[in-house]
Amino acid sequence: MTSLPELHGVCPPRFNAVKDAFAANFTDAPEGLNELAARFSVTIDGEVVVDLWAGSADLAGTKPFAEDTLVPVFSTGKAVMALMIARCVDKGLLSYEDRVADHWPAFGAAGKDQLTVGQLMSHQSGLPGFDGGAEPAIWFDRQAVLDKLAAQTPMWAPGTASGYHPITIGYLAGELFRIVDGRTMGTALREDFAQPFDLDLWIGLPEAEHGRVAQLRKPAAAPDLGAIDAIKKAAFLDRGSAPGGRGSTEWRMAEIPSANLHATAKDLARMMSIVATGGALDHLAVLSEETLAQATRERIHGPDRVLPFDMSWAAGFTRNQGLNIFGPNPEAVGHCGWGGSMVFADQAAGVSAAYVMTRQSPHLIGDPRALRLIDALYEAL
């Protein structure tokens, strides 16, 4: 048991079980993963109804975690990436059935010419990492990454299986977005969502904002990937499978939609309320029901070539079917990030929620602290 820090935010009596679960994660968390700092936010029908935070933003315990503290959420940002691609579809710039190579001819090399946008977004391209490895600094040279991936032969026949693309999917989807929209995804997120809707979400964080970023304690153990093969090594374990060698300042400033979103839990939940409400943000329509249905429907389901799970993938979202990490509705969608963060939306319940934390766990998906909060939330609904 550890002491409970002061809790901040809003939590109506109806959700006292959520508040109790949030507090318990600080004092008696599953697997000894007691929180150092965390935030949990919930919207219902697009309105923020729960927003709790507590703890210290620095590992020394001298800087309180505040309402404007940003947390790097890693792959949880893929849910935002999926929504940005959905916006392109909604505006008629893309179709999920388009071939990627029709927009990006160089991508069609080495047997990738028939891969569709929907297959790309559901991790079916066979490019989860670099075949033959690379230097970690390559990730800071966007064009070098794109050229290497476009020329690369897939690690399995495209469209025949999913294999989670931890980082490469952000470059692939980001380039597709840039080609059809004309802006980078980070710029479009800022101009189309962050500024007009007052969302504290960043793909590419300006240096002036770095002082607001919480410090993370890395996991005490590596995640369990199951039996290791060349595909999993390329995705997660090779020396160049993740950015490195440039320091945190340059990493935060880079635009990597799959890996370095910086966010508050409240605004992650608000962004995913687009799914929960059937396409609206702050009661303004931003996606049609038709596009939303295409974005969230199952694209492939089965054993993943990278993650040790049977996965149901939508167009960029993890679907809840079979995993049961986003509440009781199998049609709920969301994404988890390295260390335990997550965001999800359940359109049937009109609910979206996000969890961020500074003490990272080794769980690839379904961090037990987040599951405790989600269970308490559904008990209160």
C-alpha cells in the first residue's frame, strides 16, 4: 500500500465507483503497478462527465500533475491517426477501397500494387519494420523511411494476414494523408481539430510546449510477444525498430502519427467522442455515419503476425471483439499505447474514455489499471 495523493477534477456521485477505482490504482494497483500520476476522462454523448487526475508530473515528485500536463501516449495516438484518415475519406479525397499505389505509385513496388487503403490501415501491408534492419536515426529522416518502405518486399503476402505495424504505419498513413490533403497529418490535426475545438492534442510537439510533458517511468519488464520470429524482430526488437540517437527534444518535435502523440486524457476522450456520437464533435458533424461505419467495421480477424493475440482490426482502430478490453460491447473500438495508455469509444453506449499514466507497464494491450477503470465505468452506466 502507498499513500493516496490529492485527487483533482470532476466526478459526479453517479460515478463514485470510478473515483474509487482511480484512487485504488494509486494505493493498491494490480501487479504492484501503483500509479505515480494518471488521468482518466469520460464523455457521454460528447460531454465530459468524468475527468480525474492526480500525482506528480516528474519522477522526483516535486511537480504536481496538472490539468494541462501532457503525456506521450505512443500507439494510443493511432486512434487519432485513424480519424484523420477517415476525414480524408469523408471529404472524398480517399476511399478505403482505393489502391494505395493509385495515390502513391512508388509504394506499388515489390508486389504491393494491389494493397488497398483499408488493408494498409488494418496492418495488412507486410511492412511492420525494416527488412534487414536500419539505424535508429533513420526515423528522423521521413523521406528515407518512406523510400525504404516503398521499395521493400512485404514480409507476407499483402492482404492475407494482419501484423501490427508499431511505427511504420504512421509514416505510411501520414504520407498517404499528405499526398491527398496537401498538409502533414500533424498540421491538419492542429488546424482542423486542435485549434477550432480547443483540443490539447499534438502530432509533433513544438519545443515551447515541452515543459508541460510528464516524465515516464519505463516498464520493469519487456512485453510478452510470444514466440519470436523475423517478423516480430523487425517490428519490435531489431536495433533500428524504434527511433533513437537524437534525444527527447527532437523525438517530441517529429511528426510520427503512430508513436508520438502528446495529449491530455480529456481531449483524447473528446476526440474519440466523434465515434461515440456517430460523427460529431462538440455537437458539430465532422464525419458522416457512412464513413464512420467504414472506418470502424472489421477489415480482418485472426492471429496477428506480430502481436500474440487474435485481432479484429478496423481501418486503424483495434476492435474490441474477442479482446474485451474496451467494455462489454464487441463493436467498441480504440487503441492502446506502450506502457498502458488507451482510448476507446462505444457508440452503442454513447461513451468514449481515455486513460494516461506515467508509470508504464509491460502490457501490450489491456493494462489492468485501465481495465479496472473501464469496469467501474460500465457498472455506473
